[in-house]
Amino acid sequence: MKIDAHQHFWSYNTTDYGWMTADQSSLRRDFLPRDFEPVLRHSGFEGSIAVEARQLLAETEWLLDLADRHEFIKGVVGSVDLRSDRVEEQLAKYATHSKLRGVRHVVHDEPDDDFILGADFQRGIARLAQFDLRYDLLVFPRHLANTIKLVGRFPDQPFVDDHLAKPNIRHGALSPWRELMRQLADFPNVSCKLSGLVTEADWSRWRPADLIPYLNVAFEAFGAERLMIGSDWPVCTLAGSYQTVMSVVLDYAAALDERARRGVLGENCARVYGIVEPEVKRTSMPPRAG
């Protein structure tokens, strides 16, 4: 099964989506399953992971409702307040839904670069494992040193690094991002999404060659078994069509052996997020003579 490990939905309003800047005006409309499923299927993908776009409990409930109504949504990365004294109550409520596979916080928008080292935040991280939930890391390169400290403190907690920590592709910068990603890869509880890279490049002038050095670092550091393809749809449409964006990793993966390719294109995502397909109903067979 081929899975897009990272995409979003929203029913646009001006209150909840203030993060959409003036140059992202094309995103200021509804993007719903009816818009995404034909694009996903046309590209040969059977499913996706829907990731929160609002830091609200209502977002988690809404995404889980969409997942109930659309089989192609294989999992949800929702939002809870990890700093709340009631975080365990929130997790217990939503983790009963089989498609809630993880949570995340928009760390890169926090004014304090040490946010993820806060005692209240880490108290919330410590509650995730008991509910079999992953934590999606949404950080910039400047947060990677603290991210390394965080994942080292929770060796039994699965982490997924979104968008390769958003390297500065627009200016072709590799260091110190490259060296820090290699350190992050030393922790076996961390996987990475090959997603969101085009929006870190020049939206109108990027070429696949601009992204290859960053993919090389990811594969060298993490190995194919801890990487997964993702689109970041519809945000990726700022820089190109779904097919154009996904073709960068698809073309890169074409040079891998079959096992590694299957992993990057879906099997790693299914394993990391614990996606279990419904059992196929078996036809009853007559008893054997014997």
C-alpha cells in the first residue's frame, strides 16, 4: 500500500487559519476529502495521514470524523494541549479511536526556542506512549539541538520529524542542518517525512535538483527504513501540483531496491504509525475429509 504520510484538510475561516500569510492567499479556501481523494488516487496512492492544521481539540474531533467517513484516511495526527493538567484525560478520550495515530504541536511558531524542553510540555510527551501515540516534530533547523535533547530523554517514545525540519533550501544551506540531522538520526525512535520541501525552496523557480542534496542527507543519515514520502497537500500547491511535488521523491526512490522503495512509499508509514488494515472477510470452506 502506498501512503501519503502528510496532508491537511480545512474548512477555511479567518479566525483559525491566521498562519496563512498574504503570499499564501491561494490556500484561503476549503480543502476537503472530496478535493484530495481524486488527486491521491490518480497518483497511485491508496491512503494518507491527515495532520492537524489548527491547535484545537475540535480539530482532532473533526479529522477523526472525516476519517470515519473516508476509508482512504488511514490515520490522523491530531492536536491536544500537551501542557495541560488534563492532557491524560484528553488523550484517553481520543485515543479510543483507532485512527488517532499521533499528535503534534506547532513548535516552530513558539516565541521561546526552548519550548520543547519545558517541564509541562515534556510531562505531556511522557503520557503518549501509554496510548500508543506518536509525536510529530514540527521544527526549524534552529530547534534541532533541543529536539535532539528531547528525543534522547524519551527513548521509548516514537517521534516523526515533519518536513526534514524545514531546511533552508531556498538559499541552498546545508550546514549546520546536515550535521544536526545526523545527530538526530542516532536515535532509533525517530523517523522522518520526506515532505514539505518544495515550500522551503523558491516556489516559482525550484527544480528537483535543488532538493536532491537534502534527500541525500536524509537517506545517508536515517536509511530508507526510517523515511516516508509525504506531500504536505494542499500547502505544497504553493510551489507545484501534487504530481509534480510527489514526483521528486518518487523519482529518487526509483533507484532504490524494491524493499526499500516499498518502505519509503508506504510500508514505513504503516509500520511507524501502526496502521492496521481491516481484516478481509474469509469465505467459509467446507471441512476437509480425513
